[in-house]
Amino acid sequence: MITKLKNFMKDETGQDVVEYSLLLVLIGTVAMIYLTGVGLNISALLQNIGAKLDLVSKAAD
């Protein structure tokens, strides 16, 4: 029983999968945070353009 436990603790076959999955989660989190910031900036830019177009259309009337 002790030897099986020692062999189990020395076995590293699943370690690569765990490391790659943690790396994938980290990359996904960073990408989500970055894209959220970009989305907010684009939204603000489009709102600014819409407000200016609204002013131009009101001035033309």
C-alpha cells in the first residue's frame, strides 16, 4: 500500500495537462479583460460620433 502511494506521488503524467489548462485560463482571462476595455472604448467613441451627428442634423434643420 505504501509503495503504491509513493509511486502515485512520483507519477507526473497528468501534470502537463494541468499546466496547459492553467496557462489557457490565464490567457483567456487576460484576453477577456483586454477585449472588455477595447469594447468600452469603442462604445464611447461611437456615442461621441453619434452625439456629434445629432448636433449636425439639428443644426441643418
